Amino acid sequence: MSIIHAFLRWALGVLAPGTGRRRAVLPGGTAGSPPPPRTDASPPAPRRLPAQRSPYGLHGPLDGGATVMVRPYVVESEREQARQSRRRLALVLAADFGIDLDEHVVGAVAKAVA
């Protein structure tokens, strides 16, 4: 065995993870032997936690009629359309009856006459 092989074997023994063949020396026994059996009354085994359950399936299905599904942009669009139609109606009625809408604006009479 050359000195390089010896150094590599030593480095691997120090730095590489263990193979699992060597065990720590247990109290009251030698390395690798099972622990001595308990002579006193052993405590009961710890209780296991209940299995995890998803919270989504615990209740019955939702009633679609009981919930309101409204998108806010749809409601706002309908309101804007109603405002626009009222404006159009006011302009049509004003044009039919000859009402000058500029008179309602302060200072517009002088500009309209000129």
C-alpha cells in the first residue's frame, strides 16, 4: 500500500459519512448489542395524533341560490349605462322642445349671443 492510498483511506474514514456498521456504545452493553430489557413497568406508549383531515369536506355542499354572485365591475357598468341613457334622453328632449342647455351654465349666455 502506498502512502497516497493510506492517506486517502484515512481522509475518507474521517470525512466521509459512516457506513452504519459501528454503533455508539449503549449504557450497560457493548457496541452493537441491543439495549437491556426493562424490568420496571414501562410507561404506556404515547398516543398518536389523529389523521389530518381537510377542512373542505366537513360541511355539506353550499347552496348556490343562497349566495349572491355579483361581480362589482358588472354592477358599475350597468349603472354607467343607466346614467348615459338618462343623459341621452335629456339631450333629445332638450333638442325637441328647443331648450338651450347653455343657459344653465353661468356666463354661457353672453358667449352664446356673441
